[in-house]
Amino acid sequence: MDGTDSGPGHSRSEQAEAAEQEAARQRLLEQAEADRVPVDDTTRAVPDRRWRRGQR
């Protein structure tokens, strides 16, 4: 009993941890997709220099 047991309990905990990590990864990807800004909204250039008026 030196703590290096690689029996079924150990692999089950590793599988559970891997499943939790995959679930967390999926949640992050879903959140990133929900927060994503469409390219069309980021590439539209609108000349607006009103903010400079008060800085002179």
C-alpha cells in the first residue's frame, strides 16, 4: 500500500474529472459565442469626431 494504486477507482475519478473539464470547456465556448460581436459590427467605420471638441 504505497499509494500508487491504479485500480478502477482511480480511473473513474480521472474520467469524472475529464468529464467536468469538458463540460466547463463547453460552457466557456457557449458563453463566448453568446458574447461574440458579429464582424459586420466591428468593421463598419463611422467618422465621428465629436468627442475631440471638448479636448482642445
